[in-house]
Amino acid sequence: MRSRALILGGVLFTSLLYVLWDADLFAPGRAARGIRNFGIFVGDMLPPVAEGELLATLGRALWETVQMAWAGTLLGAGLALPLAVLAAHNLAPWWVSRPVRALLAAIRTIPSLLWAVFMVVIVGLGPLAGILALAAYTTGYLGKLFYEAMEAVDAETLDAARATGASALQVARHAALPDAGNALLSQSIFAFEYNVRASSILGLVGAGGIGFYLLRFIELFEYQKLATSLILLFLLVILVDGVSRLVRRRFLGAR
């Protein structure tokens, strides 16, 4: 076991070095130039701007970002749950579960940013496009996590429910979902945390949120305002992480 672990570690480390070399990380002077350019960029961002009007504008954009993440997560989780029931091998026949799994995989294949482009084309610019983009990606992402959690339910629990004459829907409702409930809630909370971060990027393609201002400040070389935006976004992420931790303690008993 130890020899295999050493061999595996050596293979992984060697492959990492090869990929970094192929990406020109070790090109002469490249690292030095990158560090120097990054220092200039950071210097241009200091000090951050603390104007009242700017903070109010960014505050509204951050609130819009949270709203997009919240609505997108709820819509995505609501769509993912029934699809996950149909995709779980222990709850649905193979001729149902395999096509549904293929559908969820196809949804996950498209990144959230590309979903945002599609939704901007369909519904136009604004937060609605961001909400629908997050809902679409969350459906594929949570759908996979949900059906894996349901497949981890003890088979004896499901067999006991079937022995009572319960239908497939009743088995899922009264046996699989309660048993996997903690995992489903935890995964949904994590999806919301992820969507808060993702929604800040969707604005780059016109889907609302603070991403619109991030792109605008970069294009106009207003790096001090960009620094202010990033600081506020960082504080928002810390706040969301804290609230998520409290929710987990309340409903999941996490320590």
C-alpha cells in the first residue's frame, strides 16, 4: 500500500510539473515580469475609493447579486429534486434514470456564464437573465448531488417501504427524501454560497449584479473603484458564509 501510494504520488507530481512546463510557467523571466506587473496593478488599486454615492450604488448592486443567487438557488433546487428522484437507480427504472442523468449532465456541461449569455439573448439584459442562468446551472449541479444522496439511502429502508405496498412516489416521498434530507439541505446551502460568487460574474455579460460594475471599472481603468467593489464583495462572501454556518448549526447540528 505504501509503495503504491508513493508511485501514485510520484506520477501525479510528475504530471503536474509537465503541465506547468507545457504552459510555460518556467519560461525565463516570465515569473519575474508577472510579479512586477501584478505589483503595478495593485499599486493602481490603492487607495480604494470611499465615496458615499459609489458605496450606495455598489450596495444596491450587491443586494441584486444576493437576490439573483437566492432566487436562482430556489428555482434550481426545486427543479433538481424531482429530476433527481427520476435519476436515482434505486428509485426509478433504468429506462427512466439514464435519460434523466444524460439531461442533467447536458445541463452541467454548459458553464453558468454561458447560460447567462443564452438568457440575455432570450429575456434581455438585467437580473432576470442572471436568475434564470443560475437556476439552469443549479438544476444540473444539484440534480447530480441529489440523486447520489438518494442512492446512498440504505436499501433496507426502501425495501421496508415497498413491503407495505407503497408506490414508487410514496417510497421516494416517505423513505428516500427523509433519509437523505440532511444531505439535500447541506448541498442546497452550498449551492447558494456558490451562486453568490457566480452571480457576481454574470454581470460581465449583462446579467445584472455587481459584475456589471466590475467590468465597467476594468474597461475604464478605474482600479481604485474596482478595489472598493472587491472589498465589498469579499465582505458579502464572509457574511454569507457566516449565515450558512448558522443555518447548518440550526438545522443540521453541525459543530
